[in-house]
Amino acid sequence: MLIQLLHDTAAQTFQTTYLIIDGLDESLTRQRLLNSIQQLCKMFERPNSLKILLLSRPDYDIRQALSSNLSFSIEPRHTKLAIETHIRLEIAKMPKLHVMPISAQENVLSSLVERADGMFRWVQCQLDALRRVRTLRAPEQAL
């Protein structure tokens, strides 16, 4: 019903419809979601009237279901420098971490960068935990 509603609304209102779905791999009913997306694509008669951006980890079933579609991958190595820059800027804003010896700051930085696996959100959650530390030994425990 939702697919039909989306189609009807988009077809009557917009020349081009953009649909963005993030975290497809996190869906508990992802096969059903993939089937619905494929169904939606078939419903749009005009070429390029529907543009879909799916964001996901490259799990096998997702790659198989979307194998005939244009795709690209952002690998952890592609985001490593951006993540490192973000962490450096955030550490500079944290008084407790900023006063730590440079070697300790570099340990925090390298630990976060190496374990991030390209995920900014994971890094931000770790940084938020580090903001709440009360002692200079706590950052290592928090990590």
C-alpha cells in the first residue's frame, strides 16, 4: 500500500522523484524492502522519473538483488583521512583530551581511525563517550 501511495503521489506531483534509503542492511525485513523497491521501479513508466539512492554495507544478498543496477562503493580507506581530520578537530575541542600528552592523543586517534572501518557514526559515538570521561586514564578505558 505504501509503495502504491508513493508511486501515485510522485507520478501526479513530481517530474522526478528521489528516494533515499539509508541502512538497508540494518532492516529486519530487507528482502521485503528490496522486493518493494524493485516493484516501485517497475511502476514508473518514464525513464529517469525515479532515482533511488540505497546506502548499505555490501552484504551478499543486497549485492545480488541490486546486481543489475549502477552501484559504487565507498571503502573504509576512502574515508580514513576525513575521519582522522574529524577526530583531530574533536580532540582539540575536548579540554581533558587536549591536555593529554601528544602520544596519548595520537593513541586515541589511531585507535579510533583503525577501528572505525569507515563509519563516521561509530566514531562520533566514541567521541561522545570520551567527552564524558572524568579522569585522564578514562579515555583508554572508554575506548
